[in-house]
Amino acid sequence: MDDLDHQLIGLLRTNARTPVASLAKTLKVARGTVQNRLARLEADGTIAGYTLRLKPQAERQRIRAWMTVAVEGNRTQHVLQALRGDPAVGAIHTTNGRWDIAAELRADTLEGFDQVLTRIRLLDGISQTETSLLLSTIQL
């Protein structure tokens, strides 16, 4: 990928529905150049798909947080399976360093969030957790 590809991806991150003609004008290249680059980026898997973003007020589960988890011994697969089945878990990442897992949690209310934390902290195989509420998101 070159600088033009990076600029194109940056524009698409802002608005994936931007017309090719507008992308070409902003990038000061021919429309065909943008179309060819998009086709190549899609074909090689760099662009895996397009999606939409909802404004935070439109989402039901407005309270979000990151929970980092330390796992006891070799219980990682057990903990991952339990987290995968929890409806409040929106994403799971394995990590290195102090924490073994990072999970994005979602809830409708603070009371519901408290229940989620309690439920996850009681999972067999978890030795320690740390949770941070997500206050705002900056889109790339």
C-alpha cells in the first residue's frame, strides 16, 4: 500500500458511502484510479467490507467498558468459551503482558452493568479483572 491507498482508506473510514467521483476529486486523481485501487484493496482483503455506524443514542446498550482479565494457569480456553456465551460481551481479544484477555462489555443501565461485572468476575478460571468505562469514542 502506498500513500494514496492510505489516504483513500482514511476517507472511507470517515464515510464509506462517499461516491467514487468525490473520492477522486478529493485525492486529485482520476475516477478510474480510485475504482481500480478499491477493487485491488477489496480483492486482496485489505478492505474486508463496509459497515455503518449508529449514533450512540440509537444503540440500546449505551454503557460500554473494557474489562481486562488475568486467567489462572491454563484456563484461558475455558474463560474464552464462557465470555463468548455472555450476551453482554461485545468483543473479546487475547493479549500478552499482565492481562490475558480484554473484553468489551455492554449494558443498558448501571445496575445491569454491575450485574455483568459480578457475573464475569465469578467465572471459574479468572484470577483478577480491571474494568474501565468507555466515555467517548474517536472515529478514525
